[in-house]
Amino acid sequence: MKEIRVCAGGACIASGAFSVRDALLKELKEKGLDGQYKIVETGCMGMCSRGPFMVVDGVVYAKLNERAVKEIVDSHLVGGKVVEKYLMALPEGQKVKEAFKEHPFFSRQVKIVTRNLGKIDPKSIDDYIDRGGYKALEKVLKEMKPQDVIEEIKNSGLRGRGGAGFPTGLKWEFAAKQKSDRKFVVCNADEGDPGAFMDRAVLEGDPHSVLEGMAIAAYAIGAQQGYIYVRAEYPLAIERLTVAIDQARRRGFLGKNILGTDFSFDIQIRIGAGAFVCGEETALMASIMGERGQPRVRPPYPVEKGLWGYPTVINNVETLANIAWIINNGWREFRKYGTEKSPGTKVFALAGKINNTGLVEVPLGITLRELIYDIGGGIPGGKKLKAVQTGGPSGGVIPADKIDTPIDYESLTALGTIMGSGGIIVLDEDDCMVDVAKFFLEFTVHESCGKCTPCREGTRAMYEILDRISKGEGTMEDIDALEELAVVVKETSLCGLGQTAPNPVLTTLRYFREEYEIHVKEKRCPAKKCRDLISYVIDPKACTGCTACKIVCPTGAIEGELNKLHYIHQDLCIKCGSCMDVCRFDAVFKVSPPIKEDEKVQSS
């Protein structure tokens, strides 16, 4: 039977993938083709902004609905003619049939971690085995000693993809040297950064690659038990992981005497409540053990004393998904990608003001310019790039004039930010750097566990200063105090959450200090983003009196009759922006500093 692949990743499901699947099943049955085609529900295919996807005979169809499915079945499957209007287009507008080979979003990627995403049914262990799955585990159990495995990973130069970038092989070696009758391997799937969905996509689309990586790690260090700590907000990932673990046990890849050897290892899932701090390894371990998710002082490190006091290796999802590929292909092949100090590839989640949002895997060392413009398709609406935020709430902001910087651990650190787990948020000229810093700091204030004073009190004090500045109530002394406080919090906090929480503040101050000063001195927001420093007004020369803005206004702040000039009462306006969103004549615009109720509105 021929295969028709339908993307069933989280983003495509949200866009209607299951409706597309059901419509396809119906059409195939009605046309008598159900015995000729097998529908494969795959994981994420990458370009989330164009889903749902369907792949037929190598042809990639995008942004589908039920009507589109009927046309594709009638024309392509029955008539043998490709339906061009549902094909993906190149930036120049040219339609491409084999988008995975021809479109720069896909063609410029190097797939190691995401090698199976969009190609296999994540609920089928047979699909995984057919693509070489579990051969690496068989190889290490029957041909390699534990130290051989560790040396292979050390030679590969693989660094932890969870953010810290610690050498994976070295971590395994430390754990292997510990004398203990019990050891553990933990997969950190507590992905909590806003805008990050790399680990989720791997767990949803290729869960067996993570299980195989964990089993190999366990063999290398001498562990008997593994845990996958995954946040409750990932129900689809939990569902598919549960299926995969059950399948692996029944096939003998988990459990006692794996593949007929003396090696025994099993995995359990632990579901986290969504606390961001539990992404920190010591807080994660506390949560697994049923304790409150709070970090502890290190040393001792988890490889010395981890779960229940026993040696524990903690790697994140992406790190573990690399392992089987390295064992099968060799460390030299892995080092062909990336840089000397940052070998291999990295999975990034492209989000924000960018045309091609989605999941990409590229060699480390690629520049931000290549990632944003060549792969991401640039900034929508002809807007100018202003900055790139990397590393989530723990990362920093990189200004547009530094987008030729290579993406590797050392280069990003030099700019004041971090790689993080791989979230990339693109900001354009309409984004305010004060507002960006305030957004991420509000997140870390909410997520602080409260154990240490610098993080608990310091981040809140920083947020209060930012809040004053964003409202036009700040002073120049506030800016200096904010910077001084950020340094103190960074240097004195107990764990990585507090130590990195000031990064968005410090980098925006470093590269966009003038913007802070304008908020303070001129009481205005140059990007017209801070709500207390803007007003929505109607251009009397552009307004047609269509009443669209008046209809959507939630507070009745807009006055005016049909075909007559409309007016916004500033004392009633809550600055939600609904009027501007619905206006078809560009008559509604923002001004900063805000105007008063009795001030006249001048034409824009």
C-alpha cells in the first residue's frame, strides 16, 4: 500500500489535522481507494505556520481543510494531476512539489534529532525499527563495553542541549565512576520557556529515540531505572510516551535481560505540575521524589548524589535523541557539523515576528541572519528586524546589528545571552525593549520558588522598577538601580532560574539603554507598545464612519454615527487595540506620549 502522511503534531492538530485525516478516510472509501493507500499520522513536519500538512507521492500539500482534501483526492489520487494551489511556495512565489527538498526552510536543515519527525507514526515501534531504531542499543549491548560508549560520546563533543552546554560524555563518565549499587537516568522533559516547543515535538513525533538514548546512557553508567519528567501541559507527549514505553517493554528493549543480555533497565513517567523551576535539575529530582520542587545547593552534584542519594545522570530530551545516531554513525560523522567547541546540530523553535514559524534543526555555527532570513523567511509586512531574544526567560536580547553572530555557546555568552533550550523569538520595530524585559521578568517572578532571597525579592523589585518605567513614572536613578540590582541577583541567587533571570534586563540595558531613557525623560514609548504611554486616536481625514470600530469597542469609548466622523473618548478607552485591528482604512493609529481627553486630534 502507498503511504499518505498526515502531520499530527501539536500545531497541526490545533489547525485541524484530525478533520483533514477524517475527510481523507471518507474520500478514499467513497472512491474505492482505501485498499490502496495507508494513512500514516506523523509527528511535527516543522513549519507550524503552514499546517496541516499532507504528503502524497512525495508531494507536500499545506494549509489544508476538508474541501482541499476532496480536491486532492479527485485530482491527484484519481486523476494523477497535482493540485498546485495547495503546494507550498518559495519566497519568490514559485510553487514547489517536493517542498522538503526545494524549500529553504526544509532544504537547509540537517536532521539528526528530528530525523524521524514527519516520517514515521510515533505510535508504531515497527516504523521506528524499520528506520534503524534500537540498532544502536543492540550494538552497545553486544559489541561495546560501557567505557567504549562513554568514549564515543566524549569524542563526539555532544554538549547538553538543555541550556548549560555541559559535555554529555564527561557527565556520564563522572556517574560511571561512582561506586553504588543503584544509579538512575533521568530525562528532563520539563520544557517551560515561552515560545519553546523542541522537546515536545520530539516526544510527540519520535518517542522511541529518547527511550533508546536513555537505555544506552543507563548501560554506560550502570543504571537500572530511568524516569522521564514531563510537564502536565504536554498531554499528547505523555500519551505517545506511554504507548512507546509499553511497546518497548513488550519487544524486549526495556525490562529485564534486554535483548538476551545481563543488562536490565526500565523507565517510568513522572508528570510535573508545570513549575518552571523544576527544569533545574535538583528541583526536578525533588519533585520526582515527591518533595516540593525547590533547588538545593551544589555540590554534591546529581552524578554524585541524586535521586534518593544515588548517582543520577540528567539529560534533556534533545540530548538523548542524539545518542543513537552518534552510536550508529560514529563520532567523526557527528563532528562534521557544528564548530570545534560546539559540534553537531541544534533544534530551534522559531517564533515571533517571522514569516516561517516552526521547528528547525541546523548545524551549530550558523548565523542568526541565515536562520532568520534564509530559513525563517524574514520579517512579515516589510517591518525592520529590531532584535532576537534567545534562551527564553533565562536568555537575553541580541540587537539587529549583531545578527551575523554565529549561533554557538561561546558566541551567545559573549553577547550576554545563552543558547538555552533553543527558543528563538524574533522582534521587529513595533516591539518595545522595556516591555520585553518586563514580560520575561514577570514570568520569572511568578515562577520563582521563593527559597532564596535574591531571586524571591530581587526579581520582584526589578519588576516593580520596570513597571514604573513602562508607565512613564520612572527616574534616571531607577535605571541605575535596576542595573545594579540585576547584577546582584545574577551573582547571588541559588539556582539557574535566579542567576539567569536578569539576562533580559541586562541585555536590553546594554543594547537599548536609550529606549529606557526615552521612557523616563520624555514619558513616551518609541515603539508605541507600553499601554500607559500611548493613546488610540482616529484620523479625521481617513475615517469613513463605517462604525466597525464602534461595534467592537468593549467599553463604548467610541462615539460617532454611520458615515460620520468617529471619536475616541480617552477617559473610557482601555487601549485594547480592537478598533485598530478592525479598521480597514488605517484611520485608527497610536500616538505616544498619550493625549488627554480635551486635546485635539491632528491628522496623521
